[in-house]
Amino acid sequence: MLHFTLRQLRVFESVARHLSYSRAAEELYLTQPAVSMQIKQLEGNIGLPLFEQIGKRVYLTEPGRELYHYSREIFQQLADMEVALSELKGLERGRLNISVVSTANYFAPHLLAKFCQRYSGITVSLHVSNRETVLKQLADNLTDLAIMGQPPENLDIVSESFMENPLIVIAPPNHPLCKARQIPVKRLEQEIFLVREPGSGTRSAMERFFDAHKIKINRGMETDTTEAIKQAVQAGMGLGIMSLHTAELELETKRLQVLDVQGFPIIRHWHIVNRKNKRLSNVARVFKEFLLVEAPGLMPKTVL
């Protein structure tokens, strides 16, 4: 009969998922030697090697792959048990585990605050990451719900839109085009654009729009944050395309201005996403319904 602890199995699952002792240590708030010790004890209890190292890379052995498969099932069962028990407590207590793409973080806390005011016993765990990381969290079943612009096509998910997400062209207030009206899209070929990283939902929407209009834009700086684009546009480095929700403060204080370009704003939508086979807690289900029914009416109105 095998003898090991859930703690050892949790450490193993993290190392196996990341294929990295250091990243597992960071995730579990442990030192790397502590992670190595837990894995060594687990291998001793099982009597089989679970990992092998070739150069600087860590790989699962065949026994490691088998254990990883069963460890994920075990922790899914434990999560389902926690959900079932929390449902017996109703919404007086509970935990909402949610991931949002970085651009959604400009409005998600506002909606979460409204939800928590209504259900004061709720604890929220909010993870803010780029699109790639949020998709991985969904795939690895590390989050209950996710908020993003373009839902993935290669995951078995449930996705519902809950609010419009207008994409706008922004410029510094002293830009010559700020006084123009109905700017032809072709005119943008004369400008430099500051863009998000490949894989960003905003960048994908921008590229689809320009491809459809046969527009070749000049790319300047590329960055993985919307905040960097806003600062660079204010500094006069070029133009940017971003969600209206991410630029509301700068538009209100007139540090940025929306250009009146034909075809803009591009109307996309924000989506609430979860794994299709995910058993949502009562809290997660109620929050999802809250977004679908009430989110648009709770957002501040911004005039373009």
C-alpha cells in the first residue's frame, strides 16, 4: 500500500504541471530545497523515480506521468467536495476564484466591488495576467471563471458575452488629427502605431481590421501592457488602439484623445468563460449571472 501525504502530492502536481522546481516553489510559497525534499520523500515512498533531468530541463518519467494523471483527478475531486460543502452554506460565505486578462482589470474590480457589497461574506481571489496565462489557467483548471475579450476556440469551454468592448484609436491631444472628422482609414498608414504583444486579443482584432481594409501600418514599440502604450502615446511616440474601458481616466483628464476614424470604434465584447466540465460553486454561478444581467448598467458611461 502506498504511503504519501496530500502535501507531497500537491507539491508533485505543481512541479509536474510547470516542469520546474523553482516555479512550483514560487507558486506554493516554499523554498526550492523544500520542494526538492518533498519530491524526494514522495519518490522514496512510491519506490519509483518521478522526474528525470536532462541538461537544465525537467521531464516526467512514465511513473511520473501516471501519477500526474491521477493527482489531477484527486485534486479535482477535492475541489468538487469543497464546492458541494460551500453550497450548503449558501452565499453567506464562499470564495470566488477568477482570472482576468490585463485589459479587463480596468473595470473588473469595479464590478467585483458591487458584487461584494451585495454579498459581504464572499472572499475574492483575483488573478490578472495576459491572455496566454489566463488560457493556461483555464486549461489547467486553476480558476473558476475568466474574463477576456476573444474566447479561445481550442478549449472545451462555455463562453457568454456580457458587455460591449469598443476598441478606439487614441492620440496625444496635440496630434494634428485630433481636430479632423471622419478620418479615412487609409490615412493611418502615415502614422506609427504602438501595439500589444502577439497573442493579445486587442492586437488580433486590430490586425483583422487592418487586413480587411488592406491597410499596412507602421509598427513602433511593442509591449505587453496597455499602460505602457498609454504612456508612450502621451509622450508622442505614436498612436494606439485599445479598449475604451482602459483609457477612461486619461480621456476624462484630456491626457489622451479619441480620433474620429472611419470604422471605429470596433465593437467587440467582453466574455465570461469557464470550462464546460467545471462544477461551478454557488458563488461562481451567482457572479456569472450577476455579470450577464447587470454588468452593462453598472459601468460608468463614457462619451466618445
